[in-house]
Amino acid sequence: MQTITIQIRIFPSHPSVLVEMGHAYIRTVNELTEQAEASGTFPKLTSKTLHANLPSAVKNQLIRDAKSIFQKSKKEKKRPILKKRVYYVNNQNYTIGDNTVSFPVCIDGKVQRLVVPAIIADREKALLSNSKHGLLRVVQKSSKWFVQVSIQRPTEQATGDIVMGIDLGLKVPAVVVTSSQKTKFVGNGRKNKYIRRKYNASRRKLGKLKKLSAIRKQRDRESRYMKDQNHKISRQIVNMAIQENVTNIKLEKLADIRKTTRTSRKNAKNLHNWSFYQLQMFIAYKAALAGIKVVEVNPAYTSQTCPSCGQRNKANDRMYQCSCGYKAHRDRVGAINIMRQSLADGNSLSA
């Protein structure tokens, strides 16, 4: 079984109700964890004894969340304080229709079932129809409302012995190599850099004019652009993996990627703006749906080691050349060595 989360846009006619419910939820969770921390034990509560302007089904979920947070905080010796407004509903108390989502809320102290119009794409409908539903979370992002639904769906593990290695970078977002000798350069790094420079220049001008709301909108646009690029890159990679009957995808270990990616001073900001983590998670998520396992490997010296003789050499700009006569694009060399690497920790990435 594979656990994934799908997001559905909703259009509440009374968003203030959702705002109030979200505030009540996190406020009550924080109060319970604070009380538990002070007493050293989590109190025995039920939906009847918990005082909050929330439906009983939501109260029960809130108690479970607060207890889980308290238990984790005891191990980490630090109590987290929730700040981002959120509202959880368990799978027995919400319904998703063809173009609506319904869940319980409290209005004027009375529990009502709120039916909200929604946009549900065919892909989401297919996933929902063939899965076990989990928690539903109501969130607001940049004045837009969404429900995020956790689902479990069966997946068949891909069979075969083809392995894929992926080298992530700035000038070329992803270089893919398979053990069946196929290579693919995915994404347009130059265009991504141009878009980021354009938005940065625009924000600098807006900053001088003290237009803070416009700056936030610019950041949102840039973030949406990069997210769209990551989705497209990950889709091309996974489609190639399916076509080539790949069973395992190897990626660079995230903790090391920023250290091992070569960059000049002019690329330093781009390196930290480029969402390596998001791209890697998109690849893992899409691969898991196709039954392809994704694992992390140590990327040390993968762009310097000759795939033919094993000697280490520094590449001249984008071209790698070894004294043994081997010659190839530096990022392709990195992808080949990543494909041949053993696992960094023996664990697969979570999608």
C-alpha cells in the first residue's frame, strides 16, 4: 500500500467559519499540550469533556493529535507551538462528491454539515475511487482554500533489473542515465535562471517603492513557476523510467547535494533558491505510484570519478575527460556514478 496526499480546491461561501474553526483547533491543541507538559501526563479527555467550539468528531481527532504531539515533545524535550491555522476531519466524517466536499463545522454553537463546491480533476477522482481514505485537512493558501486528503492505494512493484541514476543541478536540472544505456537531459536551467533574475529585479524595484503586498505576489508567482517546472521534470523522468522498465531510481542524498553541487558566486543564490527537495519528492511520489522504488545514495565524487577506469579528475566546465580516453558531459558522468552507487543508508525515500 502507498500513502499519498491529494489536494482539492474548494470555494466556501462563508470562509470566516473555516477561519474560526482553524483557530479553535490549533488554540485547543496548544492548550492541551501546555497542560500536559505542566503536569507531566496527558489528561484523560473525551469530546464531551473537552471545551471547544468544534464538532465532537473533530474534537476526538484533536485529542489524538494533541496526545501525539505531547508524546513526541517528551522525546525531543521541546514542545512545539502550532501557529498555522488548520482543521482536521477523520475519514468517517467527511464526504467527497463529484464537485463538492462536505464536513462538519460549528455555526452559532450548533454542529452543521458544510457542503462546499470543489474542483476535482479526473486524476484525483480516479485516485479517490481506488483507495482507502484517511484524514482530511482544511487549509488556506494565499487567500485560496483547499482540502488535503491522505489516501492509501495498492501499488504493484515494478519487475526487472533496470536501474536509473539521476544527477540534479542548476545548468541542467536533471540528467538521467539507465543501466540499459539510455541518457536524457531534462529541464532548462538557463530559462529557470532567467525567470528568477527577472522576478528578483522586479522585487528590488517594488522594495524601493515599499510595495510589500506586490512583493509577496511576485514570490508566489515565482514559486508557482518553479513548482510547475519540477512537476514537468519529474513527470518526464518517471515516464522514461516506466518506458525503460526501471525498477529502482537512485538519487543524490539530500543532505549532501548542496555541498557537492559546483557553483560560482553568481550561481550561489540560484543554488539555494532551486528547490532540490521539492523535485526529489515529486520524483519519489510519481515513481511510487508506478511501483518504482526510489533510494538515496552518497553523491561524493560522482562528478569526478571516471566511469571507465575509476580515476578522479576535475571537469573542464561542462566536459569531463579522463587520461584513459573516456570523455562525456560532466553531469552524465555524475548520473552514471550515482546509478552505480550503493545505498546511502539502506532506506528508500518516502513519497
